[in-house]
Amino acid sequence: MIRMHLNENPLVKQRYCRYPDPQYGELRSLLRKQFGLKHTEVLIGNGSTEIITAIFLWAHLNQKKIVFPWPSYILYQELEYLFKTDVTRISFGLDEWDIEKIADAVPENGLLILCNPNNPTGRYLPREAIRRLISKLPVSATVLLDEAYIEYVDVENEEHGLTDADFIQKCIVVRTFSKFYGLAGWRIGYALLSSDLFKTLRPYLQLWNVSAPALEIATSCVLDQKRFLEGKQKTLHLRDYLSGVLKKTGFSVLPSQTNFLCFTHPNIDMWIETWKNEGYLINLLLPFVDSELNSYVRLSIEEDDIMEKFLQCILKER
């Protein structure tokens, strides 16, 4: 079918002179197949950030109370301030979240946002704990499960996230191609959700919100899982080795199920200056000054040569 109604310009012979398929059919079909979800909808976004923003706006306009644990992904706080919406932040320390406390804070028709594994701490709430939490919520409540780092979870006998069809009827699982697949610059993410929520939320996104090149490269990534699983193992090895070195050097390091570490030191300001002088930009987590993270930094795992030099920098100063 030749789409002569879209005002495209094929005469210049550019590769991307045509608009992409507005349904993003190929990628959505591949993701359904990957997770074995025949009757689940897939919402494609300009990064998971766009999808989370759309869900936040939908909740705000429909006067839903929004609840999320804190500290967590800074975007939630930014959206709270942007929309001036009704939000309850549940403050916790750096230990595991209290399921009962979270459940008690979610009212009828509320929206609960959970980042799991959590950013910036790296902590992971196991699958069955999430199920128990959801079972305690009002039936009318909606859960947004932000699983940006879920592919890095390495827990024995633990499935990666909650993607079975029954669960998808109860919550929105949001994921990204930015982390595990390394496509941060391409800006593409997706959500697994029910047909009803898909119809509700799709109008909150632009018609062509994802570019054709981003769709192409994301599709190729889904078809090439082996390469990324190998990259994951290397990331986890470097992360755990770095964690060991930091602990031996007097750092307090939080457990992580992601591609980053969150840690602190009695002389953290001195270390930040040392790293800066060596060419490494690592800052305090300033948005969390009102929490127990007020003296922590977060460091993502880099390429082999960068990590080797960074480790040498730490060992040299020890």
C-alpha cells in the first residue's frame, strides 16, 4: 500500500524519508513473543521516561493519588513538581522497603510507582514480594512497575520481572532499551499493559513518538539476545569486583542488582575531588539530601579500560 496521504518527500531518495509504521507493529510483536504474552498490549515510547511521564499526567488529570517510595528515581519528584499533583512520598532508610507501609499508603483509585531494582540505591524487591504487595492494594489501584534495570537482576531461581499475562492485568510494567541494550542515545522504551490501559494511555503520547532508526536498532537488539547476555555477565563481574575493592578501602557499598553501585565514605568529598583530578566525574546525589543518601554517590560500570584505570586510582590512594 502506497501511503500518498502523509505528505512525505521520497524524491530526495533519503533512507528515512518515510514516516515509520505508526503502530510499531514489528517491534511490538517481537516483544510479545519474547515474553510469551499473546493478548498483552505493548506501548512504545521515546525512552521509558516518556511513558512514565504520560502515566503520571494521566493520573494527575484523573485526580489519582500518586504514591512512591523515597529515595527513588528522581524523575518522579520532577514530575510531582511539574504537574503540582497530589503525591505521597513514603520515606525509607536504605534497607528493604516495608511492604505493609507501602500498601497502607495507597488509596482507592491510587497510582503506586515502584522502581525495581531501585534507582539510585540498586536494591531489588523479589518477585513474590511484589506479588504480595499488589495483593494488599485496593482493587481499583494501578501499579506502575519501573523495571529499567530488571535485566541485570542475578538472583538464583528468580525470574526477571513480572511479565505473565495475569500480572499484566493488574499493573503496567515499564522497561527501557537504554540500559541492558545500551541504546540510551536512541531514546526508546516500552510498557507491557492491558488492552484497556493501552487504549487509555496511547493518546497521551505523540503519534510518531519514536524514530524509524530507533525502531530498527531496538528490533535488532531483541533478535540478538546472546550478545547482550554476554555483556551482562561482564558488567556483573566488574560491578562485584569494584564493590569488593571499595569495601576493602573503607567505603560503605549498598547491595546492587543493577549496572551501578551506590556508596559513600567518611571522606567522600576528598574522594570526589581526587576522582575529578584524575578525570572521573562522580557527584554527590544532591536531590536526596533530605534522605540517608545525602553523602552517597552513584557510579555506573564503564568499559574495561576505564574501569581498570579507575580501580588503579582507588588502590593508589588507599
